[in-house]
Amino acid sequence: MKRNISFILNGSEISIETDPALRAVDVLRQDLGLTGTKEGCGEGECGACSVLVDDTVKLSCLMTAAQLEGKKIVTIEGIARGQGLHPVQQSFIEYGAVQCGFCTPGMVIAAVAFLAANRAPTREEIRDAISGNTCRCTGYQKIVDAVEDAAQKMREGDSDG
Amino acid sequence: MRKEPALDGPRLDALSKVTGSERYSADFYPEKFLWAGAKRAMVPHARLLALHTEAAEALPGVFRVLTFRDVAGSNRFGIPIDHQPVLVDAVVRYAGDPVALVLAESKEILSAALDLITVDYEAMPCIFEAEEALKDGAPKVHEDNDKGNLMRAVSVCKGDPDTAFGACDAVAEGVFETSRQEHAYLETEAGWAKVDDRGVLTVVASTQSPYRDKREIARALGIGEEKVRVIAPYLGGAFGGKDGITVECLLGVAALCSGGRPVKMWWDRRESFLAGVKRLPSRMYFRLGAKRDGTFHALSCKLYFDAGAYAGLAGEIMTMAVEHAGSAYRIPNVRIEGYCVYTNNPVGGPFRGFGVPQVTAGMEQAVDMVAEKLSMDPLELRSRNAVQQGDRNCLDIELTHSTGLLECIGELMEHPLWKDRQAWKASAPKWKRRGCGIGCMSHAMGYPAAIPDQANAKLELKKDGTFRLYSGISDMGQGNTSTYVRIAAAILDQDAAAIELLQPDTSHDLPSGSSSASRTTYIFGNAVIDAAVVLKEAILRCAARSSGYDDIDAVELVPGRVRVKESGRSILLSDIAGLIDDDDRSQKGYFRAPHDESTLAIMYLGTHVLFSYGAHLARIEVDILTGKIDVVDYVAVTDAGKVLNRCAYDQQVQGSIAQGIGYALMEDYLVSEGRQETGDLATYIVPTSVDLPDMVSIAVEPEEKTGPFGMKGIGEVVISGCLPAVANAFHDACGVRITRSPLTRERVLSALAGRGDGR
């Protein structure tokens, strides 16, 4: 029943023995101890379990372990850049985008993927981009503020570099 | 009291949350743990005849199946009425009642085992409607209740309301119905538990009330309180829904029967919706009378609150509604009657606002109806009747504390979004109608007079010269514990980073009440100040003495050190920690909130004395073809005393508005014949990022002299303004009133077609 599944997790190649029918979110959290990926609904409605699969946002509650095979997976634990935070994380802290924090990992993942494709978004575009991620604490305004600021930071980073 | 700039700055819990390293109750997978899960009744009212657990027990990987026979204690929880079963032993009273508990090696086996359990029931007659439930002959939810289905009735009367209405020039009447709102916190109910070698049961749970939980677990499971320890890590949201037992007792039963293995429980979303408490739905009859000049003269209200199957805190919620039904106005003649009623519906419980959003929706619409009859500006009418410090409110309580409602209304009157409303309305696009609505509100802080509202804090200078702060009140996401650290840092003149924060753990023995009632920063902040001031003095005394001074003013605290003012020489705090008595190194602080026991004569539990206030403006656009309402602009003006941390303050304001707009427009947990129809986030819709506008938050800041650095509670007051502001805006836009919320598209179209509001 168990099978070997190999993939790249937060930059490192790993190989695990697990039931390929298990949900990816359970494998990440329980087998691999990466509890930063949250589960809020288990049916693809809330976005809390978002991870990057080959740089695209996927809901790990709707993926099986088998679907991890050969993929490049990035969870919230792999978002920081070396010793420093990702600009999205930094802006979330500075702009008060975090309250209970249970939606935060998924929200950060969604924002990171969005900003990789859109360097100068409007507030409306940001609202659209995170509309698949439910937050029950913030009313989203400070999250939009944070993503807007992160975009600015990233543009400045580009011109610096 | 001084205001310290050190209180500002980002939340201290944000870093661990953005990196995913913070561990919530749901995030623990202890070694060799068993999954625990409940079999839910799924019938609304039935006698339990037989439980068939053999097939489940025979499933490989099932460790045990437990029933009420495995619960040694009272098998009941609930405060103040302990009648809710941990595991049903005789009668099921709502679909979410748990009838069996499975321990299994994996989540998948647990799920399969739960499906294999079958139950024989004898169906019992059901009741699903609060007013019907009060009629003679209605099926009884609790056979032993000598008041039928009435859980609690509270009434207050002042002046002579019966004759006063005859002296009014305008009288508005309305019947308002509000929905059953689901908290929908992102972290569903979760925790883990174990019993150690000494027989101590430790429960780690997502809970707002660890100290109360400890007592309830001990009693329900028949073990001594000294054998129970409850730990409350950061919660992934709660909003009132975890103010009371969720997983705690079930986890306790499981851990006591697991052969020493840890047990973990994590409700999935459907179970959370099924078994979690809800905001109590209400039907409210309001009658408000005013004189020609706009002076309110008489108010009468009858409130019916559907408590669902068990008491929980529903009676107290309805009582709070009675206290706030007349909002924050001077009204000389008042009668308010409230009835909290058992039904076979989901259990009602605390939800941000605690009964106040319901009555504020009724009252503030009645106020607008009076304004219309008098042809008065609705803000002007409110301004004429708003309470001020020194006034008596409609329950005849003298308002001796800060009272900033009039300032809130004044800010709104001058706001450009209010002043230019007519032009804005007139420029509505084709097929749209625009309207502006007002909602004012008050919200009591803390517990009413009968319940001592107190907190115990502990602050310690560690041997390494840094500090440790023990929190007694859970942080459900509002950031109260971050503020505790900043308060301690400000008083001790230290960097916040030098203070380690421990989340609540009943083994610290710092009972401080629940994380609720808009009380957390106010009450525990004051206790932290008390502890920090004493600790600071102990440190300075020790440092002064060791430097050869008698007077502690000769030295001062600076980050990491104590400095001798005269010489400029400084001593490391780690050195002080070695010199100071161990008893002095750790200091406790205490605070009890102001209260007035004379109010016990007025109503059940007495009243509150301390209130926050607000005035809101909603500008909405109604699509008359689809019935969709968009909230285009929202302004919330709030008096919650001095603002300690603007970012944390606005988090509460904006989050409350989001939940309030959800309550106004879309959130309605539907049950049919006691069974849930909106059992997940696909059918129970909460606002997303595209459903809400950018919001304007304005703080008027009268100093509350009893508050830490002058503050009052901000956690709940804001939510109560949203539904009435939106409902009044709809009336302003379309000329008809929808008195049943939420204002769904169907109700909007029905109202526009002249078919009423879907009552």
C-alpha cells in the first residue's frame, strides 16, 4: 500500500514512504512536520492549505500524496529567503495583516505567487488575487495594504539589484 | 497615567505566524498519538435506545469505542447550567449531540469506524421555533424544566411606558428578525490530551476559557481539579465560539481511556458547523416613541432568542441584549422583556457582540423610522438623545465613566461621505439605487455586577536578565498578549524583545477569566501594570542598595540594565537578578474591574458600568436587477478610550466590520427540521476580499481613567453598528425596509417587488 514518493520540498530533494492516496496536506503536516500549512475546510474553499507546486498555487487538501511525485513543492516554511523574510512576509508584519494567523500561510503563498506574475498591481487586482483565501479576522484591508507594500518593496529590490 | 510610545509597533506574534512556525492546538501530532472523533446524532430529538459499536470495534486500527458508560463523572458540562452531555446517555436534543467516541490509529480509520457505528433511536416530537416553543403543549426539549421551554426571562421597567406612548408625537413599530450566524473561524475546534504517570490529565486546546474549562472537565469526568491542567496556545480564531467546552471534555474522556497514549481531536469543517455554537437568532418587537422635537419618550421591546438545545451562555447573552436594547439613549419610560428559549436547533452561544448586534439592529432601525415620521435628519435625532457622561442610560444606570457617543456622532456629521451623500445618491448609475445609513451603538465591557471581573498577572525577572510574562487570558488572534508585553516593556523601560510571553496554562495558577467581553486588554493590562510597577520597584530597590543609595530614585531602568543616575554607571539586569531575593524576582499583579452591586436589583446578574460607543455610516449600492447590495463606503467612528496601538485597534475595527457586513448581507446558518443545510464554506458564505470596501476608522479618544493607559475595549462594539447601518441604507436607497436579515438578493428583489421581505 505504501509507496516511495520523491519530490523537491522547499529546495531539498526528499523521498518518503507513504500511502499515495493520502491527502498532500496530511503528508506535509503529519508525516513531514510542516504544520505551517493549515487546513480550514478540507474541500478547497478557504485556501488555508495553499502551497506552491511548480510555482503555481495549489490547494494541498485537494491533492493526493501521489501528485507530489516529481514536483517542486514550496510550503510557507520555504518562503523566507535564506536568513531574511520574503518581502510579503515582512510587509504582512509591518502592515498588521496578521491577526489569528491561521489563514496567513495560505495568504502569503497566494500573494507570493501573484506578485511573481504582477509586479505593479492595483488594489482591485490584489483583492481578486486573494479572493480564494478566506480570512475571518482582518476584513482583508490590511492584507491588501501589505501586498501593495510588498510589491513596492520588490520593485525597489529589482531596481537596486 | 502616562502614555508610552513603546506601546506602538507591529504585533509580536506576527513573525512566527508569517513563517508558519507558530504552533496552534491543531498543529500537534504527539508521538504514538491516537485520533479521537465523535459520532454525532444527526437527529434533532430522540431517545437513545441502543448503540451498536461492535463493527467499529472490530475494524483493524480501532483502539476503542467509548460511550457514556466510560464517563466517570457527571457527564455534563455547561455554565451556569450543567446539563449538556459529554456523550449522550439518554436523550438527543439536537443533531450535533455526540453519542460515541472512537479512538483510532489514523484519521482514515477513524472516519471509517464512525460510519460503522449505528444507533437505535425512538424519535421524539421536535420544536424549532422560539415563540412556538413557549406555547402550551409545545414539545419539551428538557423534560425536567418546570418552565416548559423557557430557559430564562428577564424584564426591566422604568417610568410608565404604557401611558407614555400616548404622549408621543411619533411612534415607530417594527418586528425584526436576525439570523443564526456561524463563527467560521479558520482553525476548527482542535486539541490534544494525555494523562501522565501521576494521573494528571493535560488538555491542550483551542480555547478562550482555560480556567473555566479546567473546572468543567474535572466535574464532567469525575476527577479532581488538581488532576486537570489546561493549556491554551494561540487560537486560530474564536470570536466567542470557543468560550466554553468544545473538544476539551471529549479529549479528556479519550485520554483517560487510551492506555496512556496521547489523543488528538480536530473537528473538520462540517463537524465544526454542526456541533459548534452559533449567534442566537432573534425575533424582536420594538416600539419607540418620541416627542415632536425628537426627544425619545418611550420604548418597549419584546425579545425572543432561540437558544437551541442547551443553555451554554445563551441566557446571559439574552440578558446582555436586554441591557442594550435601548442602545445608548436617554429614554425616561422603558419596558424591555427578553425570553431565551430552548429548541431542537443548534446550540446558541457567544459570538462577538454577545446579544448586542441583534438588539442594536432592531433599535437603530426603529430610530430611523422615528426620524422619518418626524422628518428629521437621522444623525440629528441620535445626537439629541445620545447619552453623555453623567447621564442615566435607559436602564437608569448613571454613566460615571468616559462616554464618547456624542463625539462619535459629531465626527460622522462632519464627514465628507455623510455631507455629500445627496449628490452621491443622485449620481447612481442606471439600474442602481444608492443609499446612506446610520447605526449607533454601545457595548458594555467585562462581566456584569454579579460576576467578579478580575485578572491575575505574573511577571518575572529571569536569571539571565530578561523577563518572562505569564498571560492568564487566551489570545484568540486579537493580539492582546502582544499588548501585555508592550505594556510591561513600557513600564520596565525594556525592549519588548526582552520579554518572553507564556500563553495561558492553568498550572501557572493565574485565573483571569475568559478571552471575551471586550475585557482582555483592559483587565489583564491593568494586572500587568500592577505586576510591572511592583517588580520595577523591587529591581530599583535592589540596584539602589547595591550601589550605596537609599533612594530608589537614584537609579533608573534602561534596556538590559539599571543605571545609576549620578555616576552614569550601570548594572546588568542579569547581575541584579543574582542579587535580588527569589521572592522579589517574580511579582504578581491583580485588578478587579469597577462594578456596581446596587444594579443587581435591576436585572439578572446586574448591569455593567463601563461602555464603549460608536457611530457608523454605510453607503451602499443596490442592483435592482439582481438584488445584489454592495457596501461601497464604510465609516466607523469609535470611542474605545485612548488608542494604545493604532494598528491593533484598527484590526479590531476592520475585522468587526467584515463580520458585521457578512451578518447584514449574507450570513445565515440554515437549519431545516434541526438538520444543517449550510454545512460547509461552499454553502455558508462569509465575505471574501472582493465583498468588502476599504473602511475608514476614526477614533475619538476620551480618556478612560480606569483603563490601562486610558483605553477601553474595542473587540466587540464595532460589529453591532453594521447591520442597522446597512439596513437603514437600504431603506434610504429604495424606500422600503427589510426587517429580516441578512439582506439577501432574494429578500431585496422581493422587497423591491412590493412582496414584503420574505418573512
